[in-house]
Amino acid sequence: MTQGRAERLIDANLLEALTVPARQGDYPRESRAFVRIDTSLRIYWHTLFDICPGLLELSSPDGLSIFRPFMAWAADEGLSLNWTYYLWVDVWLRRSPFAGRVTPELRLSLIGASAARWATGDRSEAGGIVLSGLDAADLVCGWKARSIDAGRQIERIELEDPLPAAPEPFGFFTVPGGELDGGFPGWTPIPR
């Protein structure tokens, strides 16, 4: 590095900082690194609050009192923010200062958002996913689109005879077709 010139950082140098809000403070506000981290974080913010706007009723209008602590916790826990993103938000919320204000409807929207994200992003042969939490009696299912002009479907299923309890914090199983048939294969814990 030449004296007097700042080192130019590329995304590969910022990889560990791209999902950690606290790392923005490591860089001057006008720097490319700060802007790149901010842009990366905005994607996660919009993915969360645009899909589950009820979260904004728990926090300040900018959602940062939920978003920043959750993202820090997720980074500390080494969580992947794939289709399980919303499930991990639910786990964090139940341990957070917001725990007493989380409604069953909000929890259901988070679980449904995870099922929808799986249904649009999964590339396996499975046709659907079934989700349940340790303290949830109902199932939430996400079904992949069955034709080119159809969309994915999310469904809540109330069971007459409950399945065995899902593992902590959530469990899932996939099904080959577009409906629950073939019996209960057992729960798989959600991936980290």
C-alpha cells in the first residue's frame, strides 16, 4: 500500500462483515466498504420486514431494534439465513425483550414465510415442506408450484390427532407430492 492512499477493499475482504450491522462502524461512513455493508444489510432488512410487516409493530418504525440485535445473534450463532431465516427470527424473538408481545399470528406469519421461501427456492425433488414448532399444534406446509402459471401455496393444517412434538425449536419434513400422504416420516431439526 502506498503511503497516503487508503487500501481498496473488495467484497471478499468484507465477507465476514456483510451481514453484521456492528461491523459498519469499522469503516468511515463515506467509504465504499460502509456502503457495501449497508447495501448487503438492506437486502436482509427488506427480506424480513417486507414479508412480515407485523414485526414493525413490535419495534421502532425502522425495525432496527429487532434487526440489529437479531443479525448480531445470528452471526454469533453461525446461522445461515436461507429458508430458515424467519424461523430463526422467531427463535430470537421468543428470547428477546419483545417475547411478551409476539402474537400467535405473527409467529404463524414467520413460519409461513419460511415455508414460502423453501417452496420458491428449493431445487430438490420434494414437492412440499411441513413445518412445526415444539409448542405448535398446527402444521404449516409450503407447496411448490405445480405448473408454470401457478404459484407456490402455503397452508395451515389443523390435525385431529397431533403428531409427536417437533424438536426444539422447529422440525420439518419434506413430502414428494402436493399433499400429505405416505405417513409421518419423523421430524428433522432445522439446519443452522
